[in-house]
Amino acid sequence: HHRKGLPKRKEEALAELGKRQREAVTVLSTIIRLAEAMDRGHLAEVKEVRSRLDERGDTLILELLSESGCQLELWGLENQKNAVREVFGKRLQTCCAADGE
């Protein structure tokens, strides 16, 4: 599920799992999708990721650190905003900074 949509309860592989196990699969697959987006070009452009919640706690902020820019990775993360909202109940905000800032 790291490239497709979120896991569906009716899927055969998930049907035998309990509710907590299905929730864990959904959370973990979303984290993997975020990681995949942060290496969208498979060139390891992102050297570090800093994460935090905003003051109100309703927005997850991911700051990607890169020596050469990370526009492709930011675009990939943009495509994950709906999944982050659905799974974590948070908005997703992203930015890229030069490594060492």
C-alpha cells in the first residue's frame, strides 16, 4: 500500500486482522508512503527531515534538508496530504532548506 491508496477494510489480506491491527497497517503504510515521497527521485537528495506540529497541533510540518534542492520530493509529499489528513487528522505542510541551515 505504499504506492496505492489507503488499505481498505474489505481487502482479503486485512479481513482477518483485528481493528487495532488494521489501524496499525494503515498508519505504517502512510508512513512508508511519506518516506517514499521523500526519496521520489531515488537519488537520496534529502539528507535529513525535521518534523514538528504547529502551535495548535493540527498541522504536521516536515522540513526537508538537502544540499541540492528537493522540489521533486516536495511534489511527492503534496500528493500525500489527503492521506495524512485522513490517517492522522493533521494538515501537512512541507518545506525544503539547504543542509546546514
